[in-house]
Amino acid sequence: MRSHALLRIIPYVRPHARLLALAIALSFAEIMFEARIPVLTQQVIDGPIRQEAERHRLWPLIGLMIAFGISEVTLAFLRRRALSKASHAVEMNIRNDLYNHLQSLHVSFHDGWQSGQLLSRAIQDVGSIRRFVGFGLPFLVILSFQFVYIVSRLFSINTRLAVISTLGILPVGFISYTFGRQYRKIARRIQDQQGDLSTVVEESATGIRIIKAFGRGPEVRKKFRSAAELLRQSSMGWVRLSSRLWPMFGVFPNMVLALNLVIGGTAAIRGDITLGELTAFILFVQMLVWPLDAMGWIIAITEESRTATERLFEVFDTKPEIADRPGARVIETAEGKIVFDHVWFRYDGATDWVLKDVNLTIVPGETLALVGKTGCGKTTLAMLIPRLYDATQGRITLDGEDIADLTVSSLRGQIGVAFEDPILFSASVRENLIMGRPEATDDEISSALNTAQAEFVFELPFGLDTRVGEQGHTLSGGQRQRLALARAVLGHPRVLVLDDPLSSVDVHTEAAIEEALHRVLADVTAVLVVHRPSTLALADRVALLDGGTVVAVGTHHDLMATEPLYRAVLSQEAEEMEAVVEEVNA
């Protein structure tokens, strides 16, 4: 993969090939203008300066040198603009595609990846590719042309000096190979460690309340220092490598220059070469110094980009496990009948089954509560309905159709979801609410807020346009949960999946929300993940889970009368709730 890694960005570069070709052409013209300066210098020295009769040509030649210099600067300006425009467009397109691909990937992919690693790829690695497209790639072509062209001009002036110069520069090729081979390993290590460090920073920022609450600041700082130290050590490896080899890119050209001065000066004294030719030759040799010195930068940029491309395509090559099947059907309006047909599920890489042979039918308009001990699979079962995960075995149908045969977008358009841990985005209240239904009117928003008992938003400084902080932490837990519930019911879904939607509200608010939810749930099919007994008042039937299996289904009263496990679970939940209330009151 390594030798072909950079070839994978060709589709992103191809639309801008003309712009890159223009930039390279401008560079070729720039080199040609620059190369005229030594020629004109030779003509000035061997002409007007040495010969009285040629003095009248002095100022015209100097004027030409100035004109060529201005032309060179103008072309350099245009070349930089063209390269910047092309490279930044490539960067934007890759970053957009990466983000879109991340959004398309299944939830289990994000479960297994560190957010800092993804952030590092989206920011730093894409930036490395931009530098390659805007500098490394074009200058590989430009400097190769400049090297060949300048060497040919050296041979046209003096073959002996040209041979000496060429042989003196050849070791630079070996140094370049050695530098690139060693830097390749360092570059990958540095980029991976940058991702690890980004993860530490991101987790520390999002978990700052937990860190402060438990007094874990010293431990977190130690973890950060450790990650930063690893990155520093790798960066110092790069410094040691570059300090050892990079100076060689300048040493050999300068040694060649010194040899030319000695040998060429001696030849000029003997009359084998004119002073103007020697001066032109020296100026041409100096034109080789910068390309050879820049070779280290180009190699470093190329290797960074190669590694960055590998890291990016580790993500791009991951195919969405939850995607539309060929011929998937769009569901316009669902009645809401849900059937779990011999459903088994386990998480990627796990050996233990979370759900085992689940068979369950939920009729349209019914509210089913899922009850069981912690870890029995309640939330996992609920999350299979909107296909946040796919069943490992068996199938789930909606109105008789396998949900895997429906388009993901149309399926989720029929389902409203509220999670136990409500997530809000750093945006306005309105933007958070209409995420599932952008066309919602103010009246519909007000109705949803009323259902969720979330009218407090109208008392915020800017009402619905008030921005909430990252993850909604400028609001209380109960306020966040009520907004998440309002978001779920706003889209008028045919199916509602609510994971303990009332866990963070007080008993008075809970009663008001339950009263409003009774009206909403009367017209939809709903699945409630229940962690507190009071929520069971919303349910028509209850499914009792134990060890990933549905062991009983019935009304609350029937299960209380016939199932000891059901009574034990509710008793435990009630005791835990009482303990929480006592702790809060204390």
C-alpha cells in the first residue's frame, strides 16, 4: 500500500489538474527568466565592462536584467496563487468527503475509534495532503526540470566544470533516499501520537465536570504530560535525523561551488574560460543550491502526506455496515407494527450474546415497556429499531417488511428517539429541536415543548434562539432531557423509542410529562426503556428481559402477580430511586 498510497488522492487532484499545470508552466517560465540573469551577466562582463566599444550596451542589458527580474517576481506571485487555490480546494473536498463518510458509518465504528484520532485525521492529515499538493508535488516536477535545465546550461558553458559539478552533487541523491526511508517511520509515529494527544485533550474538555468533581486533575495532567512527552520524543527523533542529514543538502552544493571557484578561477587566469563565463557558471551553480536544499523539505512533506493518506484511507476503506440494500424501499407512512423475529445480537469483536432469540410483537398504537436488571439488553433491543445497530441474526419487521429492506433515511424518518443521556449540540435551542424536522413551525415547536414540559426555554435570554453550550451543559440535566424529549416528539413520528425519558426530572415535572405523553403515545407505537417504576404508568404492556432473553410479556398487574423476577426488579429500582431522593434531599 505504501508505494501506491499517494495515488489514491488522484481523484481529488484531477479536477484541478489544469490549475496545477498552469502553476507548473508559470514556474518553468519563471526558471527561464531567472536563467537569463547569468547569461546577461556574462554579456555585461565580457562586453561593456571589458570592451570600451561595447559600453553603449551596458544600460540596455541592465534594463533587460531588471525586466527579467520583475517578470520572475510576477510569475512567482501568479504561481503561488494558482497552487494555493488548487491545494486548498483539494483539502476542502477531502475534508468534506471524510466528514460525510464518518456520518455514514455505523455507530459501532465510532464506538471503537478514539475521537482524537478522527480529529487528527480530519485536521492535521488533510493539511499534510494540502501541503503536498500545493508544494511537494508541483516542486518535484519543477525542481526536476530546473535541475536538468541548469545542468545542461552548465555543460554548454564548460564541460569540465560541469562534470565536476554533477559528480559533486550526486551524493545528494543517496542522502535523499536515506532521509526519506528513515523519516517515513518517524512521520507515522508522530501523526499517531498527535491523534492520541488530541484524544486526551478532547476527553478532558468534555469530561471536565467529572474530573473536577472527583478531584482527578493531577492524574489527568499526568496522562497529558505522558502523551505529550511521547510526542516530544518522537519529534526529537525527527530533529536528530534532520540535523544529521539535512545540512548535507547544503554542504555538497557549496563544496561544488568552492571547487568551481578554484578550478574555474585557475582556468580563467590561463584564458581557458572568460571571466563572464565563469561568473555565469557560478550563478547557475547557485541556482542549483536552493532546489537541492529544498529537497529535504519536499521529502519530508511527501512522506508526511503518504502517511496521512494511509491514515485517511483507513477510515475511507471502512464500509458502512448499516446502509441501504440494493432495491431498498422508501416507506412513506408506517402503521407502526414491530416484530422481533428470532433476534440475536452481539457487539463487534465480542463473543458473548447481548440478546438471545428475542421474539416480540408490538401492535400499532401500543406502548411497550422494557424492564429488566442492568445489563439485560433493554437499551440494545430498543436501539435495533432505528437500525443504530443491526441484528446479528434474525430480523425485525415494520408493518411486515424487514427494516433492513427499507432505506435507512425513510425508516428513521418514521422513528423518534430520546436517549437516556440527552445530547445537545452547541447551537440554538431551536436548531437542537428541529434536527429531526427542519420544516417545523413555531406552533409545532411550542406543542412539543408543552408535551415535554420544556416551556422554560421561553424564559431564556433569547428564547428559542438562545445558544446552549457544548453538549448542552449550560442547562440542567432535567432541562436537557426535556429538550431531548421535545425533539423526539416534534417530528410526529409513527414510532417512538424512549430510553428512560424521565430519569432526570423531579416527581412533579414527571407527572406533568406523563400526562402529556399519554396523549402523544395514544397515536403512536412506542418502546420505553424503563429504569424507574413510575414510568410504567405509560405502558400498555411490559416485556421482562433477563440475560438478553424476553422471559415474560404482559400487563404490569399480570407480571406483578405471576413473575417474582419482575417484582424483584421493580423493588430494586424503587429502593435505588428512594436512595437517590434521600441523597438529594440531604
